[in-house]
Amino acid sequence: MKLIALEVKNYRVLKRVSLRFPDAVIGIHGPNGAGKSSLVESIAWALYGTPAARTGRDEVKSGFASPSDNCEVALTFNVRGEDYRVERRLIGKTDRAEVKLFRSERSESVGVTDTEAAISQLIGLDWLGFRTSFLARQAELSAFTDVVASKRREHLTRMLGIERLDSAIKNVRTDSRTAEEKAAVVGRQLSDRNLLLADIESLGLKIADAKSEANISKSALAEADKKLAESTAYYSSMVAKHARFKELSAMKQGAIEKRDTLAKRLEGLRRESADLVRLSERARILESETAGLEKSRLELAELRNLKERAVLVDSLKKRRGQLVEEVEKKQVRLGAIEVGLLKSKEMLATLPTGLPEMIADKEKRLAAMRDDLSGIRARKTQAEKEAAKLSEKLGSIESLGPGSECDRCRRPLGDDFATIRAHFENDLLIVKADIGKLSAEESTLTTRGTEEKRSLETLTAQMEEARTLDAKALSLEKERTQISEDMITVSGQLAGIEKELAGAGEAVFDENRCAALEFSVKKMEAGKSELDILRGQLGRSVEVERQTEDISNEAEEAIHVVSRFETELAGLNFDEQLFLAAEVNRNEAAKEREEALARSTSADSHIRVMEMDMKGKEEAIARLVRLAQEREQFLDEQHYLQKLSSIFGDFREGLIAQIRPTLAELSSGLYAEVTNGKYALIELDDDYEMRIMDASQFYGIRRFSGGEKDLANLCLRLAISLSISMSAGLERGFIILDEVFGSQDSDRKELILKAMVNLRERFPQIFLITHTEEIKNRVEQLIEVRPTAMGYSEIAVNGVVAV
């Protein structure tokens, strides 16, 4: 398998990449975290999807991509002389996966499941096999020599896929135990068969007895049905006579109630007639007592009018006094307002004129002083810094002395020392004089500023006082205007009151006479109300006489109706006791019939339950027969699984026995190639410890130098890759070596790079992933991964950015 081309869009930190891979030693270089591993990982992701990614699908798309952008990787590769292209995408906001495989531009498969199955079949490797075969990391190289024997065997068997065979052996043994346990469970269930047969025989006898009892219950039910029919027929004949008896009794009772009601009404009418005679006498007395009502009402009305006029005059006089008092208060307030206005004018006259202009001028002068002061302080600070530098230089010159060298021309200072020192001292004096002058100016300007600020504060206070006096005078003038308007209104109200008092005149009111008249009118009005009621009641006299005559006739008719119903009831000849006895007999017969039916139903139900139990036990017998057949199947399965476990174990031992010499042979050939024949043989002992032949004698790996040891580990790792590829039927096309330089020194890195050139016949494409600078000029093609400030990395091939 060989890689031809790779196209990447929005995969992790890679925004857009387009690469072609020649047969060469290809370096992938960049700082840690730049995206070197992401570039290689995109190749595996295109082939195997999520298992090849370090994270879940939701973290594969670039963080800088918009939600609607796609994440895409397209890999072109060659297997057994034919070109293939696999395209894998995560589409849009939902990251829907889409995978397609093409062979020579023709569609081979579409869809995630079908395409991944087609790729695994085409390459002959799953993701684990691909990773072990084509990708080697530094951690894997050191694992062959730097760990204990048991860990080394475990690491090697995992890389060669033998651990999957171990997993299969474990699963077979588990299945064998499961089959054995199932057979034991079925065997225990089969032991219940004889008990079930005995139960079936016992149930047959019980069912026969129950059917005999059921026949007896059915005979009793038939007898109860006959008895119920006879008692029901007799009871039905009694029911019709009973209904007529109840009807006549009800009609007789209604006639009696009507007769009694009419008698009561007749008695009431006669009492009402006697009452009307008494009411007529009371009406004549009330007519005499209420004869002077209207005259008394007129006199009382005149007295009440006099009372209202007297109350009005009183109210007007009281309101007149209140208004006069209000006018006097307002006149006093007007005097106080005039005094306040005069005082405000006098105080305003004492304040200077043109205050706003004076304040603005002061503020302008203060601002100019602040600017001057800031400039003086800035120049003073700069001068102080310059003085500090001159003092530092002077101190440095003093410490050096005349015998020191110039830091520019490297000549001794000699006689120039005193001149240089005098120069710096003079400069320092000038700067200090400037500082003193600036300090004096700062002090003078600060004092002037303080005086100006105080003057401004005084002017501001006077301005605020003037505003307060103006506002107070304006408020007093408004109040004076309002009081003047109020006094005009009050004067008008006083004139109106005087006019009303003149029109009202004097009102003389007799309180005692008014009270006596009110009592007399009230008494006569009560008598008048009673008289009106009596006259209404007396109007019923004629109606009472008519109703008395009519009800007397109805009462006589009701007596005749009662007599007629009594005669008809006597002729019916109905006996209530005989009717009740017939009802009791019919109810007892119905109860006996229900009991007989319940016994018959219970017997049938009991038979059905036993028959269902019988059917269940018969089905259980049939199920046990099937279980016996299943038990034989479980025993057969256990037998063959035990055989399969034994075969797998023998195969594993044989495989391991073949792998060690195969790996030793392949490692020896590779090591001879990369060392130009210096070391021709490598062997692996039972613990997969490497031994290298040197001068016709094998030595342990730890005897050799670090670089030779690294090369030996690399050759063993490559031998493992070759072994896996050959078992998958693949031609070796490429190998990816991820940071195999580790922390090696320059000589060891040089040795490894030379070895890569010697391996070109075995591996036409060798990818070296590293952050080491030395390889940049030693590889045939250099792919650089460069981080950018935009959050993604760009790819450059031999210095040219690939897009």
C-alpha cells in the first residue's frame, strides 16, 4: 500500500491542505502542538473514521470553522497496482457523516458501514492492525528493551494481534462453561417429570368426582327453577289487586283531606266575618280623631319655614365674621412682604456688579496657571531624571579611575579622566541649578494659584447669594400679587353676604308650638294610616259572604265522595297479609334458585380450574421432553467448544514459535542494511530479548552504543510491521515514524537518518514526524506545519505554502 495524495479541509487545526506524496524520505516538521500528528491522523481518519481520531466526532471539525462548513478529508492511495480514493466528510451543523470509496474514479461503495467494511477487506487490516503496521512511535521502540520480560511479551503480542487470539480462547472457554451450566440446569428440571405424572393421575380422579357433584347441583337448580315459577305466578296475580287497592286508598285519602280542608276554610271565613264587624266600629272612631289633620299640617309647614330662615341668617352672620378676620390677616402679611422686599433690595445693592464676568475671568486665569504648573513640573521631573543619570555616570567614572579603559575605543583613560569627570560635574551643576529655578517657579505659581482660587471661591459665594436674594424677592412679589387677588375675592363675598342678610329680614320662631304641632300631626298620621288599612279590610265583606256560601256547597260534595270510595274498597276484598306472604314466598324461592345456581357454577368453575391445571402439567411434560433434547445439544456444544479451545491453544503456541524466528530473520536483514553489513544477525530469546552478533558471537543489546541500540529497536519494530503486512497480503509501501529521534544527540540522529536512506528499497515512502531542526536539510521532501495568528496551521512543502 502506497500513499499518493491527501486533501484536508477544516480538520482540527488544519484549514485547507493539498499534498502529493512521492517515493522519498519525507520529513514532517513543526513545533509541538502545531498539528503534525493531526496531519498524519487525518490519513487514518479518512480510512477508519472515529476509532482513528483521538476524540469523539464532535471535536474533529475545526473550531474556527462556521457551523455550516464541512469537515473533509480525501486520501488517494494504491493497493496491488490499483488507485483508490476515499472521501470522508462531516456535513453542516449536524456533523452528519458521509463516506465514499472510488476505484480508478469509479464508485466502489457509499455509506459509512459499507465503505469501512470495504476498506478493511481491501487493506486486510482493521484500525489496530493498520496502526501497528504503518505507524511507529518512540514509546514503542523503547518498550522492547526498557521494560521487564513479561511486559515486553505483552507489548509484542498486542502489536502482532496475538492478544485477539487470547481473547478468542477466553471467549470459547467462557462459552464452554455456559453450555455446561445450561445442561446442568436442564438436568435439574428433568428430575421433576415423575412428580408431574403423579399429579396428572391424581387430577384425573378429582375431575371425575367433581363432575358427579356437578350433576347433582344441576338437578337441584332445575327444582328451584320450578318452585320460583309457581310462586312468581301467584305473586303476580296479587300485585294487580294490590295496585288497585293502593289507588283507591290514595283517592279516598285525597277526598278526606279535601273534606277536612274545606271545613277548616269555612270556619275561618266565619271568624273573619265576625272580625269585620269589630273593625267597622274602630274605623268610625279613627275618622273622628283625624278630622283636623290637613289644617295642622299647613300650620306646621309655616313654622318650619320660619325655622329654616332663622338658621340661614345665623349662618350668614357667622361667615361674615370669618371673612372680616381673613381680610385683617392678609393686610398684616402684605405689610411683612413689603418689608422683606425692601431688605432684599438693600442687600443686593451691597454686592459687586458683573459677577459672572469676574468669575469667568478668574477661572480662565486659574486654568492657565494649572497648565504652566504642569509644564514646570514635567521639566523639573525630566531634569531630576537627567541629574540622576549624570550622578550615576559620575559615580561609575569615579569607580573606574584613571587606569581604566574606554568602553568604546578600549584605550586607557589616563589624563582624560579628570577632563571627563569635570565635564560630568559641570553638567550636573547646570542641571541642579535648573531644578532649583524650576522649584522656585513652581512654589511662586502654586502660591499665586492658591490666592486666585480663594478669590474665585469668594466671588462664587457672592454670586450664589445674589441668586438666592433674587429668588426670594421674586417669591415675595408672587405672594403679594396672590394676596391682593384673594382680598378682591373676599370683598366680593362680603358684599354678597350683606345683600342676603338685608333680603332675609328678621325671623321670629316659636320652638314649643312647633314641637307640639309635630307630635299632634304624627299621631293623626298614624291614625290615618290605620284607617286606610281598615277600609281596605272592610272592602272584603261582600267577598267573604260569597266564599262562605260556595265552600259550604263544596264541603257537602266532598262528604259524598268519601262515602263512595269506602263502598268500592269494601267490594275489592283485598288482604294485605296474604299479599305480603306471597311476596315472601316468591323472594325465598328466588334466593333458593340463586344458591342452587351458585353451587352449580362453582362446581363447573372448579372443574375448569382442574382441567386447566391438567393441561398445564401436560404441557410441562411436553416441555421437559424438549428440554431433554436441548440438554443433549448443550452437552454436544460443550464437547466441541472444549476441542476448539484446545485447537486454539495449540495454534497460539505454534504461532508464537513461528513469530520469534520470523521477526529475528526480518530484523537481521533490516539491521544489516542500515549498518552496511556491520551487524548481520539478530536473535530473540524466549523473553524476546534481542541479542546481536558481533565478531561471530552474540551479545545482549545493552552491550552496544545508544545509537546502535536505537537502530536495533527500530529494525525490530519495522520487522513487526513487515510481518503484519505480509500476513495481510500487502506490499510494503510506506512507514510513518513518529518522533523516533527522541532526545538523541546529533551523532545518533545522523545514524538514524542514514539508516532511513538504506531502507528505501524496503519502504519507498518513509515519513519522519519530528520537531528536530537537524532533519530539515536532510530529507528529500520537507513538509512544515506552521501555526498562524488566525488559530489554524498552514502547510509548506519545501518552503512553498500548500493550498
